[in-house]
Amino acid sequence: MSQIKAEYNFTMKTNDTVKLRTEVWSWDSWLGQMVLVGDIDLVIPFNVITATSTWISEQLLLSNSYRYFRIKIKISCDLHFEGPGCNYCAEHKTGENCNVCEEGWTGFDCMECADNYYPPGVCNKKCIPSVDKYTCKDDGSKACSYNWVGDDCNTCAAGYYGADCGTPCFPTEEYYCSVTGKKVCMDITRSSENNCAKDSPIDVAALVIGSIALLL
């Protein structure tokens, strides 16, 4: 018993049902020529069939012999396509020809996270590090730096003020803090330069003169 194997690759339209006919010929020594001993019709509904790693096969037993002929085919989609009839973009791919990675994905097969997208294998959360505010964790959340807080690290931590949250000011019974972090004494006769302490009176005369000047 011997086996002869041959392999051919060919391309077919995916939206059609295709009938693949294979004819089996044998040499007839009496006639001195090849004669047709059988054929196999294999119907392939490419419009509904799903690409698979399994084989589709048909077998033909040759007449008047113990020999048989078998044809096997395996359906595989062109690059970037998958699904029934190979009519769908492969995972994480998009575009007219399915050759563009979806947002958040990169690489030849679009199976890697693009820059600034997290977490690995999901790639659906964008996080661009900010040098002065935060770094990005593996899950795409932000790790606030310095004096910033909040999910987006865009709020000053308690006791810090200013556009860059770099001005410290912690209120006491003697003063409160302005939006810019400046100390404002509860008692206007005291000086903020000395934390509005009782022993730090300002020049009352200058204050009065300044007030009069403002009224004028």
C-alpha cells in the first residue's frame, strides 16, 4: 500500500458557495491511456463557513479496487479577517481592509497595547503621564505626585494652594488661607509674616492711613 499526497493553496471568493470537483484518473494499460475512475464534489459554503483548524474531507473508493482517494481542505481567512465567510475584521482590527488597529492596540497582529494604554491585554484605558502631577499604574489609573490628589490628580492636597499646588498654608485659629495660599490674619492688626501671632502687631497708623487713602 502506498500513499501519494499533494497540497495546493488557492484563493476563493468568500461570499459564494463553491463546489470543488476533484477527478481521479488512472492509467489503463489495456487502452494505453488515462481513464476517469471517479470524481468527488465537495460543496464549500464560504459565505457561512467559519475558518477553522480542522479539516473538511470527502473520500472516494475507487471502483473494482481497494484503493481510495480522499480530498481534505482547511479553510483559512486572509490576513486581518476572521469569522463566517471571513467577512469580519480579526480581533482588535478595523478599517475598510481590516488592516488598522483599533484604538489602544498596536503591533503586526494588533495584540499589544499602544503607548499610554492600559492594562496589558485589555488596552482600553488611556493614561498619559504628567511630569509634575502623576505617573501611570499598570491598570491605567494615576498615581498622584507631590501635592496633588483626586482620580485625575487635578486637585491640590489639603494645605497646598496655587496653580501648581506648591504653596503650603495650614489654617490655624489665628489665620485662614486665601485661594493662593496666602495667610490672612483673623485679627487685621496682626502680621501674617509672623503667622498672625499676638506679639506681631502691624503698624496700626500705617494701616489707618492706608485705609483713608483708599477711601479718598
